[in-house]
Amino acid sequence: MNKNLEKKSKNILKLENLKGLKRIVYKGNYYKFNQNPALKKYLIEAKGLILVETSPYDKIWGIGLSEEDPRAWDSNQWLGTNWLGIVLTRLRDDLIKKEKI
């Protein structure tokens, strides 16, 4: 097998495995926020905001930028996928719908 093709295949498999992790992270956070009313209230109060994981070291779960980096305010300049922010935003919106807030 071509080494480049093999490397691409492994990267695709890693990405697919990471996508499955989003469901696990969603469920874990669902239980976390439902067990702690203060945290749940804090999450729900962020209604309408895009939640962002500002980590300069994480380009998968975070945006690959620090909170202090001005590029963090512009999603077009993010270096990462912000999967954690996406999961938490979806969870928050689901909680709002469920509780009819």
C-alpha cells in the first residue's frame, strides 16, 4: 500500500473514532449538568451564545487558540474544530427545549 494513502487512511479512522467520542462527551456532560443545578443554570444562562473551548494546545476539542488571542473572537480564524464548544452548545439548546425555557 502507498505510504501516503496508508497515513491518510489512518488519519480518517482516527477522525471517525473522534466523532464517536462526541456522543460520549455529550452524554457525560448531560449527566454532569443535570446533577448540578448551579452548573446547569450557568450553562442555560449562556443562551444564544456560541460556546468555545479556548485551548491553544487542542485543535480538535478546542479552537487551537488561547482566550487572550484576538483571533479567538473570529470563528473564521480558529485553528481548531471547537468540538467541545459545539457539544456544549447543543446540550444547552437541548436542555432549553426540554425545559421549555
